[in-house]
Amino acid sequence: MKPPATVGEALALAQGRIPRSEARLLLREASGLSAAAIAAFPERALEQAAAARFGDWLLRREVGEPVAYILGEREFFGRRFRVQADVLIPRPDTELIVEQSLRFSREWSMPRVLDLGTGSGAIAVSIALECPAAAVVAVDASEVALRVAQENARELGARLDFRLGCWFEPVAGERFEVIASNPPYIAAADAHLEQGDLRFEPRSALASGDDGLDDIRHIVATAPQYLAERACLLIEHGFEQGPAVRALLIAQGFQEVETCRDLAGHERVSLGRWN
């Protein structure tokens, strides 16, 4: 494929192959040009390196590789987080669990906050930056994910404690005012796992048993041992899983159980208090 010589040629090359908005984003990142310059000056020449980079990214996106993996980053809660193929890509819907975690964290002067399955660190780092008084602990079973999360914390200036291990194992004997988690919640046989961006993301961060609730069951059943008085457990889940997650929380003895909706109006985060 011949590298495009101008901005207009680059956009024409991408036409019909990937969405126009993605083509503009990739071209902007590949060239360093602003969105306004790309829109206003299609005749502007592209440097050879930028043209080659855009051509490579176009091919990768055309076969389905997520834009976040191509660029190595994704915006979340107003900040840029590094991501790579071994780490789940942060979604806008997950910002809801940050917002709700902050709502409860601010009830204490120095809250202890636990993020289970931190991945890129998007939830834990955002909470630590938005609530500096919080003592945030982030746990993940993946060494790779934990390194990515630590790098994001360093680059964004967040101070928190990272621990390697499966769910609650690294925090034995500790208690927290807020426990938040975006665990795997897709059924193992769900056809969506073979579609779109999900094909490229780590299966261990997506699928959880026959109904997608295995990890959520474990978290709900185990969390009371790690929750302080009046503490809150918050769990992100699929948009059809709200009733099931609320039932698990109520059966375990949580009170003030509720489900919060995302910007699309879908039930996305269920929570309850522990007495």
C-alpha cells in the first residue's frame, strides 16, 4: 500500500474501511495535527513517518484491533490511561462506579478504598486523584496489568498501594469503607466475546462462568469480611444483570441495596451497605 502524501489522501484511503471518526482520530495521533487542521487543510502534506504510521494503524484497525490498543491509551474520567493487549480497555460506562465510589468515600474523612481487579488502574487511580484523603489499595491477579496500573499512577501523579493476588487474598485481615470492582461478568459462551473489540481483550477479564456471575458471587459472599461498619460494596455488571446482583446482595445481608444507571439508561452498578 502506497503511503498517503496528504491529509486528504489519508482520509480517502480510509474511506469505507473504518469509520470516518476513527480515521480522523488515528490521523491526528499519527501526524500530530489538530482536528481543526485536518478538517480545514486536506491538501497539507504528511511527513513520511506520519504517513507510514497512519497506514500501519489503518490496516490494524481494519482487521478489528481496538483503537485503544493501537494508540496505547484510552481517555477515562478526563485523563489518559495507558493500555495494552493484556489489559481490559476502560469504558465510559465504568466512570459511573468511580462517581458512586467517590460519593460514598466522602462520607469519611480518611476512607480506605479497595479496587478489586484494577486492570489499567482506571478506577483506583481516578479515585485516588479525586479524593486525595483516601487510602486506596488496588488488587489484580495479573502481573502485567499491575505494571500498567502502576505506570498510569506514576504518570498521573496518584499515590496508592498496588498488590498482586486474586481478589481479596492480598488484603487479608484488613477492612475498608468502600470496595469497588468491575469484575468479569460475561457468560463464557456469549457470542459477543467473538465480536468487535472483545476479540482482542483478555478473556480472563471478561468471562465468568456459565451465566457471567461467578466472580460477582464470590465478591459478594466474601466482601463482608473486609468491610467496615456502614461500608459500601459497589459492583459493575452487565445491563441485564441488575436484578440478579441485587438479589445476591440482599441474600448476603447487605442493606440499602440499589442499582445506578449509566448515561444510556442501563442498569450498570449495583451497591449495598454492610452493617
